[in-house]
Amino acid sequence: MADLLACPDEFAKRWHAEPATRRTPAVVLLDVARHVYDAAEHLADPDPLAQPGVVWLAGADAWCAGPRLNQFLELLDARFPKLQFLVTLSASGRRQFPTGLLRKRLPVPEAQPRLRPCRVRRLAPATVLLVDVDSTLPNLALMKLSRSFKARGRRVVLARGVQSLPMAGTTLASCVFNTSGSAKRVQILRRRYGDTLVLGGSGVDLDLRLAIAVEGLAADYSLYPELGDRAIGFLTRGCPQHCPFCIWTRCCRAGRS
């Protein structure tokens, strides 16, 4: 291997000579390792392969078929003992799934109903109103802002959507999507709160960021009680699909990544 790395042309030649059924699993393995090493460097963790996290392997038996799939999954389990893998397989792939790994399977949690917030017309002046304009998942930026305000002794109230919003002394809103529906919600917020509204999110301004001190805070999971004991983590970066609603697509078109 050292000789091949010293001769990149020879390495590339031998690499491309391998069938895709051998190259793709290797790329996936290396990509998982790259992400855990990136996270370990950020957290100053001395044991990168012991990083906790979640990895989604979609249609794994389509690119790693037959007995090689068992070997690949067992290798992932051995090398990344604290990662949780979500694997989708065809019917035949499920029949070939390693029996030993089935015993380590985690139950899929039942969906928790969203709590209906109490509607009030006006909040106390010291209360901070956070508006989740259009998220279908918990909004991480609002969770960090909530942590920041609560650390300063402020009471925080979350509103989802823009219907029947109360008045508040401090109102911050996060808009994720750049769609006509989200734009209409933003207009409603601006008419209601005027210049007192602090508005951000990828649906409004890709360059707008949280203050560094707020970005470094842990998320306030109590803002979304339906999460229960689940958490939000870094999954992956980049995607080749270029869906029109996606922030990654918009960043690429703007020359940012």
C-alpha cells in the first residue's frame, strides 16, 4: 500500500480497474471515517473512531451485494462501535443481513404528538418569542438562541407558524425555506412586528449567522418537548441531487459551499 501511495498514477490505474462493487463500499467506509475524524478534531477527541453519531446507508445491497454486504456491515460495526447505522435494504438484502447484527438492532421510536401551545394575545415584556416560521423539524438555530436567552434569565416561548401570534417585547424568527409560502409567512411577521422583528434563516439570508458565542452553545432541547430523548446531530455534507428547495443547491449556485 505504501508503494502505491508513493505512485499516485499507479494507484489510480489499479483503483479504476476494480469493479464498482468493490470501490463503492470502500468509498463509503472512507467517507464515514473522514466525518468522524473531522468531528474528533473539532471536539479534541483522542479516539476518533469512538465518535457517536448516525449514518444512513440507503439501498446498501444495491451497491454492495451478496456475501460482501455482510462483511461490509460487520466491518462498519467493528470499526465504529458507537455509530448508529440506519440501513435500507431490498427484501433479498434483508434476508442476507448478518444475524449477529440483528441482535444489536434498536427499536424505532414511535412518533410523538406535538404539544398544542396555549395561545395568548400578549406576552410579558421580558419574555422572548421565538417563531419557527416553516420548519418541519426542530430548528437548531432557535434552540441555541433559547439556550442563550435562558442563560440570561429570560423566559422563552416558541411559536410554530404565523397564526395567532402574541405580541412580545423581543421577537426573533427563523425561516428555513425560500418558497412562496414561506415568503408570505415572512410578510405576515413583518406586518405584525415591524422593526422590532429580528429575522434570519436560510430562507432569508444565506450569509446571516448567529453570533459566535451563541453558535457555540448547546441546543435547548426543551424547546421541542416532542423530541423526547432524541437529539440532532451532524449527518453529512453535500448532495448531488440539486433539489430547488435545498440550501446546499442555493449555496452552490451562489458560489459558496
